[in-house]
Amino acid sequence: MSFLVQEAQMQIKQAIEAAARAAFAAGALPALPQGPFTLETPADRRNGDLSSNAAMAWARELRSPPRKIAEALVNHIELSNTYALRCEAAGAGFLNFYYGDAYFADIVADVLAKGDAYGRSNIGEGQRVLVEFVSANPTGPMHMGNARGGALGDCLATVLEAAGYEIEREFYVNDGGKQIENFGLSLDVRYRQHFGEEIELPDDGYHGEDITQRAKEFAEKFGDSYLAKPEQERRKALVDFALPLNVEQIRVNLERYRIKYDTWFYESTLYKNGEVDRVIELLRESGQTYEAEGALWFKGTEYGLDKDFVVVRSNGLPTYIVPDIAYHHNKLVTRGFDRSILVLGSDHHGHTIRLGAVLDAMFGKGRAQFVLTQLVKLVQGGQVVRMSKRTGKSISLEDLLDDIPIDALRFLFNMCGPASAMDFDLDLAVEQSAKNPVYYCQYAHARICSIFRRFEEEGIEPRACTKEELCLLSTTEERELIRLLAALTGEIAEAARACDPARVTRCCMELAGQFHKFYNACRVMGEEESLLQARLSLCACVRDVLGNLLRMFKIDAPERM
């Protein structure tokens, strides 16, 4: 939360504690309470701007009914040195506080003073965090899960930056393992078929048109010169040719999606620099593994798993989990990041449980975090869409980039938290109306810009307001706008803590919605000059914050629509 909001809450906390001392001194409380209590913003504004459970938290300690304690506190509370205008005992014993004009005036002044920095905090204290996301298999096109994971991962990184973390974005290129062997086999079959060989691609090979296209491009460049070469040499040449082209296509499409990475990290690096072998030795030396039947087992049951599992087979070859451990060793030890966050599809759930247990054991609990995204269903005309009308194949990220405005993609994919499955409405994404959430927010920003243009045409210049003038912002619509502005810093901080950028998207929508209510209820033009300038100041706050939130997610904040 912002410093001003923190200050207001600290004032009230101290006032409650002072009231307890005064009530005890007056004999209204049987003892001086020592236990902790909380402050929170009530969901229903009729219950005040801030509420405390102090009376209920102290009921057992004081052996007194919470309502009686609350009334004693209200009778002895002194609010003159706080932003609160009054305090009421409510319900079973809540203390409800109502802020006075000065609080709302100071929030507006704070937003204007901080400008682009408003909403930012330093809860991350400069911790270095590596955010890895998308990391699509380079053997084929990116799919719908990559589309959602890309928007979520990139926006999460930005939210973490706003909360004071030092962030790097990374794409992990899986250029080793079984999938690359299969990639080489599939390319080999298509290359040989190109020159007329009657050979079938195995069922578990890659059957996409992209494989056929890459084999054709290889043939156009090298002709049939590789047909006579040994199979492994031919397959290696095909992979060395096709893989960089696929990675470059991924990079180009992600940059269209407004995603740029600090690092493209190749899995093969872990073998070349010996990090895989080093991790195996660390596992042997850690005391967290044992040998049985010639294999090396991780003690999974000692770390919350239902069974132990093999990390190195009896033939000496590491299992699939070892390169992932080595990669995290590279992140957390070799490169010295404080934390690693990896955005994955929910189909990786079982793998992340096992991997997380090893990483917690080796590097410390919580240093490696996994954000799992649920499935996306594309919907059009009320029906689930599985195939592209243009290509007749499964819809890819590239299809979406061709057909849907990128502003809509990035905003709508962050409409709900990663743990929630979502329906992505293709019709809604292209609709230019208030039904479309991103259009709704952009229109609010453009509407405010039009207000300032109209005043400029009338020769009226916005100016700085006195605190007394800002205290004129007293209608329900104005106060609710200011409350939303006041909550922003805390919401961004919570979004960072929960790895849920959808909280920021919701802030944007709530702010836009409340501005539209304000616009319909409160005149700006034609009001007395002091109120006019105060409302222009409030409009400037909302314009700047809306613009900052949209740009935070790399979404346009238009001045005209």
C-alpha cells in the first residue's frame, strides 16, 4: 500500500492501542490487552473506510463480550491526530472508522505528486527474480497455452518490477532430449520422402506441415547430398538447420505479441558446461538420495511425496528431471538469482510436485516457484472453436496474432487468475463496445483526454489545487474513485505476492467503471471554479493511473477513440 495509506492505518492502530490504555485506566476494561489485532478495508462501504477486529481479538484475553469492549474503546478513542472523522462499534464488536475530507484530498495530491511512480512500491527490496515463461517446444508452432502463458508471464514480470523486484525474462529452449531426437527422425523421414523414398513416419513422430516445410527448405538448400550420409549425421544436419529457424520464428511471433526476453537459454548449455554432471554429484553428496538396484533415488517421502523416485538410472543415464534440476542450479547458484518463477501449463502439475521437492531440498524452500495456468477454450458464436478456418488446423498463437488485436489478447488473457480455466470469446475480443473489457478501459482514458481538450478549447487551464479545494470532492462517486486510487499500490503489491497479474487488470476495470459513474453523476464544465479545478485534478489522477496500468501491460492508452 502507499505510504499515505500506511500512515492512515498506523494512526488508527495507535489510536486503538491508546484507547485501550485509556479505557483500562478509567476502569472500563478489566485489564490492558496485549494481543494482536487486524485492520482491513470493509467490502461494504457502509461499514466505513477501515475496520478493526480489536474487540473480538481481545475478548478471550479480557473475558468480556466483544461488543462491550468495542463500546469502551469507542468511548475512549481520540481521533484528532488521525485521518478518521469518527469511529463506531458495529455488529458483534467491529470498530468501523470513517475518514474525513483531508484523507481523500491528500490521496489526490499524492497521486498527482508521484505521477508515473504512483502505485509502485519497494516490497521486493531489489531481490533478483528470473521469470521464465512460454518456453515452447521448438519442434513446432506455439499453441493456445503459450498464448495465455505469454501474456501472463510478461505481465507478471512487469507487476513484480512495479513492486520493487529486479526482474529478468527468460525463454528456455529445449534443444536436447527425446523431443529433439523425434524432431530429427521426423525431419529425416520427410526429407527422404521429398526425394521419392517410400518410407512411413511413425505414429509418434511430428506430423505437422511445419516439419514437411522445413525438410523441403533443407532439400532446396542442400539437394539430395545428405541421402548418402550416415543416418545420425543426416539427422543432426537437419536439426541444426531447422531448429534455429523455428526458434527465430518463435522469437518473431513473441515480439509481435510485445514480449522481449533478456535471455534465450539453451538446454544444451547445461551439458556443455558440465552443470548436469555437477548436479548429479551434488545429489549424491547431499544425503537426500540413496542407491538401490544400481540406480540413484531421491528420498521423496522425506519431502512430502508419496514415494521416492529415480534421478539416475542403473545404466548411468539421468532421468528427465535432472536437466530441470541443473537448470535451476544454473539460475539460483551459477547466476545467483534470489528466486525463480516458472510459468507452465497445468499438465505439468505432477512434474512440478517432484521437481519442487528436489529444489526445496537443494536450494531452500520457496526459492523456485511454479505458476500453473489452466486450460483455455476458444469460443465463437457461443460454440467452442478448435480449428482455424483459414488453415483447417489447430489454432496457434500465430493465428491469434493475425486475427485478434494484440491489446485485446494481452488484456483478456489476464482477466482471470492462472488457476482458473477460461473461455476466450473471439467475438468479444474484436468488438468495439463497452462489452469488450479492454475497449471499456481504453475508452475511459480517451474520454478523460477529451475533457481536457474541451477545456483547452474553452481557454480553461487546469491548475494546482489547495487542500481546501480538494476537500470539495465529497460526492459518493468522487469518494469511491479516490478509494480505488488509494488501494492501487496495495493491489499491485498483492498481485506480485500472489503471482496473479489479473488483480491489476481488475483494478483497471474497476477504475474505468467508477470513472464512467462519476462522469454521469458529476459535472465538471460549468461548476464553480474551485470545484471545477478539483474535479479536473481528480480526472487527471484517473487518466494518469489508467494510462499507467494499460501501459504496464503493454496495451495502448489512446487519447482519442
